[in-house]
Amino acid sequence: MPVPSQFESSIRRAVSSGEFGAALRLWHEFSQTIQQRASLGELTLPELAAARELCAWTALTAQCARAHSQRRLGELKASNRAAQVYSQIATARG
């Protein structure tokens, strides 16, 4: 069984659901497995290519999640500022 197939679905599931701590732990296990297989001369080029693709997908998906979170945080900050201004106006009219 190729190395990536042992970890790929679990890593993709963790990243997709925003469980980045779990994904990091899985990546750590995966990297240890790759290192062991490479040191034994058992790692194939297709396995390495699949690992590279998974790494690229993980990075892109995490960047998208980060951008979405940053946008949402900006919206919340703007909403909070507006609420503070409205509160100050209401207090001044009070």
C-alpha cells in the first residue's frame, strides 16, 4: 500500500473540517513514515509525488481557511465599531 493512502484521507478530512491540530499530528506521523521508508530505500517516486500534491493541497486549503477567518474577523470588528458609535449617539441623546 502506498504511503500517502494510509494518511491522505485522514489529513484531508482534518484540514477540511478545520481541525488543524489533528492535521498537524497526522502530518508529523506521515513525515516520520516517509523518512523511514526513504532511509530504507522503499519510497517510490509516485509516492513522493502524491505526498507533494497532498502538501500543496493542505497549504492551499489552510490559506483559504485563514483568509476566510480574517475576512470574518474584519466584519466582526466593523460591526463592533458601528455598535459602539450607535451606543455613543444613543447615550448622548439620552
